[in-house]
Amino acid sequence: MTVAVAVALVAGCGVPVSVSSVTAPDDFDTPVPVPPLAPSEVAADGTRTFRLTAQEGTTRFLDGIETPTWGFDGDLLGPTLRASRGEQVAVEVRNELPEPTSVHWHGMHLPAAMDGGPHQPVDPGEVWRPTWRVDQPAATLWYHPHPHGRTEEHVYRGLAGFFLLDDPAAPDVGLPHAYGVDDVPVVVQDRNLDDDGTLDLDGGEVGVLGSLVTANGVHGGHLTVTTERVRLRLLNGSTGRTYAFGFTDDRTFLQVASDGGLLPSPVEATRVRLSPGERAEIVVTMTPGETVRLRSFRPDLGRVAAGFAMGANDEFDVLELRAADALAASPEVADVLTTLEPLREADADVTRTFSVAGREINGRRMDMSRIDETVEVGATEIWEVRNDDAVPHNLHVHDVQLRVLDIDGGAPPAALGGPKDTVYLEPRRTYRLIMRFEDYTDPAVPYMVHCHLLLHEDEGLMAQFVVVEPGAEVRSSTREKSAHADH
């Protein structure tokens, strides 16, 4: 299938960008698969071990067309890993691909050496076994490759999966929780196919804007709903596209969680904007026999130059919800979902400033041998992050769940009032983020901070930081003292 692509210039930048029109499915008659729960084994010492194999495969996105893809334990995507707070987990990752890859546990609080970033490659035929203790609230996390300079292609080819965390000590707040029944993870991705069915990786300023949009790998799929309320765990698994999810009848739904866990209270909404890597949990109320579609409306990208070229004019249906003629009763969602641990501006030890522009953070492209920032364990820090470009970016910080203090000095919307690990950066705006660095130190192995528009990351919009004991030396061949921290 050939996709028609128009070319425009970002105003004032002279940057060519591609504009793809999204292909509407002929129908929504294909059942959307629910990712299977990954099996695990619990050893005598209590460690829960999962096994994942990155492998080649083929996927039929369109009738009669076989597309070469990659997946974990299958042709495309991967199983859902699920663990509880307090558990020691391990994942044996085997690479059966023709090139090195890695697996990053996006949103997870864990030691740097277990993080799965570019410093933990897994060569073909090799096995990597990270292990750590789960110690964070219940959340919808995910896993995906993070090889240096190759992340966009590896994710685009299909390597991604959910990692759900449970907290047995948390109170019951009325959320649907039967996996695959009324609690369904949905990863939305977009791709382009060449005439021969192979994946087309050519993109523009933000990366690939695909004409073929899928939910859990299916183009034109439906989900049968059997309960009054259904919880959708939405993940933007695309490499460059931002979505504005809502429903075709403009109904109100409840957003109950963001990247790192529950919001303090449900937020009534008709739209939820997710940039690449972001997640949101929403609860939708259905009536017997009705049909409604999850739709991506034209996303508000902020003050974007030539916004149409960034997908701002794209609007399309993603997934159809079909309610059964009789629906099982669902409890009411509580008015209070959780109490967040306070992160107070007055308690901040350090303020750092970050300028995101082009493919640079603070004027520098990623260098694997350079430590850009040094953080002391136990510190609470404020990061002032500004998108100095006229195009979209976002920011993902490894290891921590942060909070948005303000945007250009104003309070963030309620949907940004919970724990986040990935924040959309509207052009020409400043975001103040607060976070605490706890538990893990390693002066030799860094965590990443980067744009999760994966083309931007691959081309250098990434930096490295280490977390150390107070006064510890950083072991790096080109250690540079940060000029961006105010102690």
C-alpha cells in the first residue's frame, strides 16, 4: 500500500516535515486482542521471574499483506508483566534478533544497572537478567527497547509491552480490575507500509506519522464490553504522534490515573492528550447494546509552527466499544482515589534548568561517555524545563515519578496532578517539575533524561545523570561539573 505524503516547511525553521493522512478501516469487525499475562515462577527466596524473548515475526495489519515485525514472545508487541509492590522481580531477556537491543522498564523505580537503557545492551543470542524490588504505587508502566541511536526503529517494528504494578495494601476505590474483562490495556500505535507490505520508517520533524493506526496491533478492532463500566489503560506507544483521546459521541469519562499511578480524585473529561510514552487510565460508563468509538481528535499541540505537519489536523477512530445487551453491575468509583506523598517546593534542595532545542539539551547532544548532571540520593529537586523550539517535544525522566508544579507559572490542569514520568512540552513554554531521588546510587552507571519522540532521542536529544552518595566521585571518562544546578 502506498501512502500519499505531502511535504511542508516548519515556519521559520526550513525543516521539511511529512504530513500523512490516516487510513480509515473498512469496518471494526476484528476483535482486539488483550495482551496475555506473562507466566512467571516464584523461587524459594520469593523472587518472581519472568522470561521474555525478543524475536522476528510477521503481522497482517491489512488483509492479504504480511508485514515483517518484531515482538516479545511473538510476532508483535509482548505479554503483560504483572507484579505487586514489595515483590522482588527478575526478567530474563533473551535476544533472538539480528542486532543488539535492550529492554527499558519505563516508569519503574530501580537501580541504574537494571534500567535497560543504552548502557545495558543485549547482544544477539545473549540473555540479560535484571532484578529489583518493586517499591512504588500501583501503576500502568510499560517496557520497550532503548538501544542508543536505534530506539525509534525497534519500537516501531513492534517491541513493546505493558508492566502493571499492583498494591495489595491500597484500599478498594471501586475501579474495574478484572484483567481483560473490565480492565483492559490498550496500546495505540501508528505505522506506514510500503507497497510490498514492509514498514516504512521515513518520517519528518517529529518522526513517523503513520497512516495505519492500531489498537493492540489491530487496525479496525472492537472490544466487547460486558460490564457497566470499563477501565481502559491507554498507552501512546507511537514513536512520534500525539493523540487526543475521546469518544465519538463526546461523552464524559473519568480519568483516574496518569503515568505513575492514581490521581488524587477522578477527573471528569471528554479528552485526554497523550504524547509518546505517556499513559492514562480512564473509566467509561456504557449502556446495554450501545456502540461507541474511541477517537483521536485533533490534538492541541500548543503554539506549534505549521501544526498540520505535526499531526494537529489528524482525526480518526481507533477502537470500537460494543456493549452487550445485558451488562454486569459495576461499583461506583470513589470520590477520593489516593493520597499522594507530598513533594513540597519548600523542601527542594536543588533547582536545575534545562533548555530543550533541536536535538540538544542545554546546548549539547547525547554523549554516552559524558555525565551531564550529578544528583545526591535523598535530594528533592526542581527541574525547570523549557521547550525553546516551535515544534513539539516531551521529557521522560528515568527512575522517578515526578509532579508538575506549574506551567509558565500557572497551575497545571487536574489531569497533570498525579505522578508522571513523561511530560508533553508545548513549544515556547516552561515547565517546573519536582522529584525526589531515593534508594539507589551508582557513580558509574547513569540514568537517562530525554525526549520520547524517539527520532529526537536517537538524534541526540538525551542527557545522562547519576545518583550518588553525598560527596561521592563520579566515575566517567569525561566528567563535567554541571553548570545548570543551583544548590
